[in-house]
Amino acid sequence: MTTVLFYMSDVDVAIAQLFMVRYKSKIGWILVSVMVLMLVSPIYLMMEYPVGVGPIILLLTFLFIIYIFLFTYYEVDDSVLRVKSGFLINRSIQINTITKIEATNNPISAPATSLDRLEIFYNTYESIIISPKEKRGFIAHLKQLNPDIKDKTGL
């Protein structure tokens, strides 16, 4: 497995602070495999025992899952982290309220398309689980904007 280090220089961070930076969600093949298996089995059964609306419902479900996987991302500007997952989730978190970031593999439903996840703690008792593709760069960017963030990821 190849490890890619992502380092943001002071100039890169200064430029990033002027503009919004979008971090795509990492797509985990375990989640993709589970989704495909969940859809392939009923499709096979429907081919054996055809029913009127079943294939249409499965096709719409499959297209919806693809949409969510393609349109899950995280945006960072100079003061706000925006978490976007299709039309379902659109959350804004003030970066100065983020207290800690931890690595997690928690499979709980979240705006994360991989099980290789980060849990971001903010305010007093709130957290959100995400899965940015470039975790090191994402964490470095947040820590540059808020040096008080505790990085418990071990990256």
C-alpha cells in the first residue's frame, strides 16, 4: 500500500484561506461491495420471478446511491467547514468550534462513503463522521485555521 504525504506550505494555506477548498469523500470499496450485493441479489430473484415495479424501484435505489457517492464532499473556507452529501445533508460547522479530530471505522450512517473515517468533535457535545480522501491535507488545513484542534488520528 502506498502512502502519500500531503503537506500544505504557508503559501498554500494562505491561498486556501482566500478561497474555498473542496475535499472529495473517499469511496471505500467495502461499502460499494455491500451496496452491490444488496442490489444484485434482489435483481437476480426478480429475473427468476418477474414482478412489475420491483426492477424500477431497484434501479431508482441504485441511482440514488450512486448520486450520494458522487456528491458527498467537504468544503473548507477561512471560517466554516461545510459537509455536503447530496441533497440530504448540508451542515455548516464553524471551524473555531472544532475541538478534536479522531480516526474511526464506525459504520454508523454518516456523510462518509468509506469506512476509513474521521470523527470531528465541535461545540460541546456534537460530532460528525466524514471520510475525506486527503485526510492529512484536510486535517492540516483545519489545524492551520484553528491551532487549538487536537489531532488524535495518529496520521
